[in-house]
Amino acid sequence: MGMGKYQGRLEWALGIVLVVGFSIAMFIPSSAPGWVLILVFSLSYGALFVLMLSWAYTRGLTRIRLEKRVKKHDGFICVWCSYPFTGLGDDGHCPECGAGYRKELCQRLFGLAYRKYTPSPQEFGKRESAAWREAIELREHPELVQPTPPPVIEVLVDAPVFSPTKEQRYEIDQLVLRRIDPRKGVGPMLGSIKYFCLVLAISLFFIMNWGIIPANRLNGPGVFKWMLVYIVPFVGFLICWLIPIGIRKRTYAKARKHNFILCPWCRHGLSHLPEVGICPGCESKFSRWACEQLYLNAYRGFRPSKIELRERETEGWTEAVRIRDQES
């Protein structure tokens, strides 16, 4: 359900601090120094606050996202790292964490976790205990699993000459100019907001410094209000620029792990899949050649000329859009 072992230990420690803190507070005499009360209640309420945040994150956001993934892939995802196995064989090894898996075992564990079926409490405990013992054994000894071949997925490759529509051409132009870049976490909305904030901040800066706004308003007591006029959109641009930094670092590590073969639309690892197929993450069709070309352009250390890089980006994104939008 999204709780790792370190988060579980943290919640146990916070729970102990919480119980001990409030127990001590009940027996502190009224004559005790004020700093003692402040210290005890600060630790207790601080532990309570962090515990509530951890609980809300795990049981709220993480569980909702994981439950959507479980329903989307019919429970056929890794029980250790939540990697979806759609497009892989019924038995094999997880490409993300290397643990052995069996489709029936994954679906059984997630069925118990999300109450796809509800046995009695005694029967539920026996089933979950047996399933987890088997899952741990496969994780510790992945050689026990004999991988089965993945299902055959037919995708049209030798298609006629691709003539993008007006909407596709506009999308390709935005991708080549990197106003939208799914490889680095810049989606259409974030890219549009960042571009709008930058243009607005620069425009307002020049408007305010070219005398369009009276000088007495820029030098009086209310100067801070006028400064906010262009500071706010500039801060918005900085936030939109900083958000994808963590995504880029994680994507670069994943790209190196999968030999730069990731889905260009959702950054899902595809190195274990055939030359052409359907991405398990976003269900878009893909071509390994286009994926590798695009991620090498984005994350490799070499820097070709701007003209050559633009040609590579245009070729890669055109092929990715063609494969994604072609009819089966």
C-alpha cells in the first residue's frame, strides 16, 4: 500500500514518543518550570503532527495512486516496487528491482490488500501469510522462477509516409522547442505556465522601468505593492523551472539503467520489451529506436551543433508521434 520499511519504523518511533510524551505530561506537577512543559508538549504535538502527515501521505495520496495502478493493470504489478508487468510474461524477474514474480501471486496479494475478496479474519491472515512467504522467497531466490515469453503484440511499423496533421505538427514543434518536454517532467500545462510567467514578468519589468507607471508610485510607501506586479510572475517562473529538477535527476538515473530506452511520454523503462510494442505505463505505442534517440539527445553528454540537434529532435519526435497515433 505504499509504506516502506523505513516509514513503518518512523511511525512506530513517533507513536512511542507520542505516548510517552503525553503520559509524562499527565504527571508533571503544576510547580514545574515552564520550559519543561513547553519541551514535553512540543515533542508530543510535533510527533503527532509528523505522524498525521506520514499517515495521510501513505493512506491517502500513495494508496490512491497505487490503487489506480492496480486496477489499470489488473493487479499484475510488482509487490515490492509497484512496477507494472503488462507486456511481460506471466512468470519472470522484475526489470526494476530484480525480484522474481508470478502473475497469480501478484494478483493474489493485491486482491487481499484491496479487498477484491473478503474472507474471514482467520482465513485472511492465513492466505496473506502464505502469499508473503512465497513472495519473499522469490525475492531472495529469483532463480526459482523460469521466465516465460511475453505476449506477442502486433504494431504496424512499415506504415506509409507519415504526413502529420495540423495538431500533430504543432505538438512536434512544441516538443522540438522544448516548451513541452515529457522526458524532463515539463508537461503541456507546466510548460505553458512557465512560458506565460516569463513573458509577463519581462514585459511588466520594462513597463515599470520605462516611465509608464508614475515615478512617485515607484518610490513612495507603497512601492512594495508595485514591485509585486512583476516579482510574482517571476517567482512563478522560478517555481515552474525548479519543479522538474528532481524529475530530471531520477529520469537520468533510470535512463542509464535502461540504456536510454524509456517511454518518451511517461518515462517508463522499456529496455526489457521488444523493438516495437505498447508501453505498460501509459499504453502508448513505442519504437525502441525513437525512444533511444530522444533520450540520448536529452541526457547524453555530447553536444552536437544546434542544427544537427534540432534535426535529431524533429526526427525522433515525429517518429514517436507517428507510432503513438497510428491505428492498430
